[in-house]
Amino acid sequence: MPRPKGSPNKITAEIKERLSQVIMDAMSSIDIDLMTQNEKLKLIQIGLTYVIPRLKQVENIEEEEPRKFEIEIIDSLSKYSDKELDKAIKDSVPSNIEVQQ
């Protein structure tokens, strides 16, 4: 059963702090100048997984089925006369803009 939302994780802040201290002590005791090129690369490879977040895999959209949309056009303006529509358009446009017909 998953833990309730908002409840603290089982790994407490104290454990995280102690692990952080152990790692810091280990890193400070490593003499990087004595490491081989392969050892340096391996250290970088391992360290980067903890420093840079992993990218999520993105699915190729082209492989998905195309989405289908249905559009329904409702002609509610047909009940108005042309004069009423012209007046409504003129009333809705600011006075400093000229409406051409």
C-alpha cells in the first residue's frame, strides 16, 4: 500500500545527512591526480547521474494514431437581418477604427 500523500518518506533527513557526509568524506579523500583516465571518466559517469536529472523518454508523436475531431457549426446569425448584423458590428468596433464593407 503506498504511503499517504504528504507524509514523510521512510528515509529521514538524518539518514540523508549522514550519507551525504560519508560521501563528502570519501570524495575529499580521493586523490584525483593519481587516478587513471578511465577511473576519472567512471567517476564522472557515476557522479553525473546524481547531479544532472535524467531526461524522460519522449514518445514519437508520429507513431500515434491521428486524433479525430468533430466540429459542429451552428449558424445562429441567420435569424438576424443584414442591417442588424451591420449595426452590431459597428457598435462593437471602437469609434477610432473605420469598418469597411
